[in-house]
Amino acid sequence: MENEAAGTYTMVDVGEGTGGGIMKQMIPGAGSAWMPYVLVNDIDASTKKARKLGAKICKEVTAIEGMGWLSIIKDPTGAMLGLWETKNR
């Protein structure tokens, strides 16, 4: 699927349950890697709380047209994690 903010996003369909997706790296200068995402109820509050708890915000909250919002953080140990809020839940 094509998206203005994320470019081409390839969905991974696993039948039932959680799947995944593949897209071009959104963080300039970062290498390729697998990154888990977690579903949050409030992307803005969750990103703000992560920052307060010492996370580096690698990608500020970004709208993904028709899908929802994401941000990407790096926790104090260096682990990267995507935060995701689904549109129209």
C-alpha cells in the first residue's frame, strides 16, 4: 500500500493474529532493522511519557493517512520501539 508519510508499506498477512509490515527506513542515517510496535491508546501522551522517562524520540508523532499515528523511540538501554495508535478504534 502507498502512503504519503511512509512511502510503500508492504503488509505481511499471517492469516489470523498479528502480522507485520515492511517499509523504507524513516529515520535518516539509521540502518535496516526489525522493529516491534506496541499499540497505545494515546500516541501523544505515550510519546511524551517515553521522553519524560528518558527515551530519545527518533521519529515524532506522524500521521499515516487513513491508518493512524506512529512515533519511534529509543529507550535508555538503546532498544528501538514503535508506538502506534490506530485511527477510528
